[in-house]
Amino acid sequence: EAQVTQNPRYLITVTGKKLTVTCSQNMNHEYMSWYRQDPGLGLRQIYYSMNVEVTDKGDVPEGYKVSRKEKRNFPLILESPSPNQTSLYFCASTPWDGTDTQYFGPGTRLTVL
Amino acid sequence: GENVEQHPSTLSVQEGDSAVIKCTYSDSASNYFPWYKQELGKRPQLIIDIRSNVGEKKDQRIAVTLNKTAKHFSLHITETQPEDSAVYFCAARKGDLNDMRFGAGTRLTVKP
């Protein structure tokens, strides 16, 4: 089954404790991205990757890191989480086939105390 | 950069009525306008999209119209059903996928 998966789905952590949210897609998509969703703000892009070893900042990259060592995986790293990073996070992937359809993962609800 | 405004933020309609959600964008170079539906606790899912070379697109009960001159586009849902209740997001993009900007969302409630 073609899908985007994220882990964990829910996470409660404390300020300053490094964490990684994994994202994996099995559709061989070139493009992957991370969004955060906050009430009244829609979805805002954090980082994106055009392909392996190619990543760049989105609109709200501060406090986040990413890597793209393999085509299927695009982990989001919070080196020192802060309470303002409490949010719902979505990973998405898109093929370079002209359809522009973004496939979203199930989301990760993160709470930073 | 691109700025997308979406109205209304909440919309309540009676089952069977039509619902219209409107979005405006700021960058005239934007050329791709998708709409996403997000049910409670679920991921956003693409329901319809339109490109700048088309004025209207329809898929069963859902249609999207685009007015490039006025820089606005709208989602129309006819014969609404309770299962249409969700949050709807519009987005606008120019060029590459990294230029995607989302509206703040509209919570649609369809009352039986």
C-alpha cells in the first residue's frame, strides 16, 4: 500500500530534550516536506527536500533540522525543543510527475512542557 | 512572498444546501491552487485543484473557480452532506512545490 508514515504519532517531552520525528514514504517520491499546523494559521512549511542530500528552509525553520540521506526517509530533528514548538506536524511527499499531488502522513502531535 | 487569505473561518449549512469558501492570493505569479479537506484527527487530503490556465473545474459535487484578474479562487460544494463536515484549506503556489502557501482554514459544519 502506497503511504507516508510518521513516528511517533504522539509525543510529550520536556524543554531541551532532543527528539526526532521520522517520516518515510514507499512511493519513490522525489519531493518531501515538513509542515506544522497551528490553530488559525493553517499549514506552514518548515523544511523541504527536492531529492537525496538536497534540503532547504521553508517559512518557519528556526529550531528544526532535517536530513535526506535516503530517498524514502526525511526525519525532522528538534535539537533543543521549546514550548513554542508544541504543534501538530505533518510530513508530505510529492512525485515529480506533474500531478503536484501532496500525500500527507498521519501527523505527529508534539507537546513540549 | 505569497499571502493567502481564506474566508469564512467557520461555515454552517443545512444538509442539501450549497457551501462556498473563498480564498484570495497576493502573488500574480501563482499558478496552482489546490484544496484540501481535513477531517477531525486526520491528515489533509487533496479534493480538487486548478491551474492558472483554467477558469473552472468540477468533480461531482465539488467545483473550484479561479479569477486570475481579481486573484481569488473559490470552492463550491453542492448538495452538502453531513460527511462533508471538515476543515477545508486552500493553497496557492508559484513555481516549485516549496512555494506552497496555505490559507488558515474553514471549518464547515453540515447539519442534518
